[in-house]
Amino acid sequence: MGTRPKELAALLASVDAQSVKAVRTVVVVQGCEPPQLPPWVQTVVLAENLGVTGGRNVALEHLRDVDVVVDLDDDGLLVETDVFARLADLFGADPRLGVVGFRIADETGVTQRRHVPRLRAGDPMRGGEATGFLGGGHGLSTRMLEQVGPWPDAFFFAHEESDMTWRAIDAGWRVLYAPELLLQHPRTSPTRHSFFYRVNARNRVYLARRNLPALLVPLYLGVWIALTLARTRDVAGLKAWFAGFAEGWRTPCGRRKPMRWRTVWTLTRLGRPPII
């Protein structure tokens, strides 16, 4: 979006420094003037901001011929030079590996609890099979994407990784949290976005409508209503949240394909049943 030119330049330098080079590097510029980028970067300029999901889907159109797509936030940084090499080894060793999530830590090396993709988040260095991954840094199998489809355009921002995870696991792919793959990222709060409360609630409804068996839809949404009421002290935020909740019911969210009950059990066995 043109707001982080120094951070983007540093990120691209860290990409170029990788011991295993990217086949192609694509930067999607959303609704702003394109910056000056290195000649090895393919720049795609959009007239408007399509959000996280729309921007990633545009990039995917230019990356269909690669084996693994790596998404990186423009204010992230690859501290080590062997991230792509390790990622290639992980995907090469497991043909059913669909997603590898990176560990995100700030400049002091601290990983926020919300950046550990499991309920028991005390030790961010414990990796393994997961029921989610972080949008800021991850790798996706293009074979998996061919089967489960692209990012949900309607989401724009928030919970799109949960949607991708649920669809991947339902299709028989594994999702791995690999903390040895580090993306350095400034410490942030999701509420820094003015539209956070609205899209957070709207996309919770979208997520349930698209993916959950009918019996679990009221359970999932009921749990999140209760958690939101318990956690949120901002009256304006609550009003925006419930407005987004209503929007989630009246606006289109893409194709509904409820996950199998076997997938519900898999998510539960991995420590995160799809009601929270």
C-alpha cells in the first residue's frame, strides 16, 4: 500500500540473500503509486486495495508454475539466510504437506501469544502439526491450492488463514508450525486497524457459513459472542463488532462446503476443536 518503503526494501534484501533463491518474486501494489523496486522483482499494480486475500490471489496468478508459494508481510524480515532452504526440505520430505507456518517474533525475539497457532501457546518454540498458521509468513503447496482453491476474496482481512487451514485439512493435507523458520515482525495489535472489530465479526460468520457443519455453526458463533462480550471494554468496538456480525449473515461469502465430521475430529485431536 506504499506506506512502508524502508521495510519493504529490507524485506526484499532478505529475500535476495536466501541461500536457495526464489523462482520468482512478486510484489502486489494495491491502490497506490508503485515504488522503485529491484529489477528482479515482478511488480503488479492494482487500481484499488483488494485486501490481504485479494492481493494474495492476484499474486497466485503469477506463481502457478512454482511448487511452493511463500507469502510475506511487507514489514517482515527474514533474519536467517536458510529459510527457503529449510522450507524446501520440509515440503520435499512430505508430499501431503500443504502449509508451513513460520514463527513470528519482534525485534527483541519475543513471540506474542496470539502468534502461536494453538491453544497452549506458552512455548512458541514447540513446533508440529497445527490447526492454523500466520498470514505474515508461510509457505503453501501449489498442489494443495489447486485442490482446495485460493484465498476467500470476500474476507479482505482477518481469519482467512483459518479458512485456508480448515479447507486444507478437510482435503487431507497437513498443516505444520515450524518455529525454526523465523519472520521478524514489529510488535503490533490487531485493533490498530480501524475496521478490525467489524471485519473480525463478519469473517467469523463467513468462516462458519462456509466451512462448518450446520450443528456447529451456532456453537462456534455463540462461543465467540460470549468471548467478545467478556473481553471487549470498548463500547464503540462492541457496536462495530455486532454490526459486522449482522453483515456476515446478509452478505455473500463464497461457496459453502461443510467440513466432514472426520475433519472436526482431526481438529479436536490436534487441540483446537472448530468451536473456538
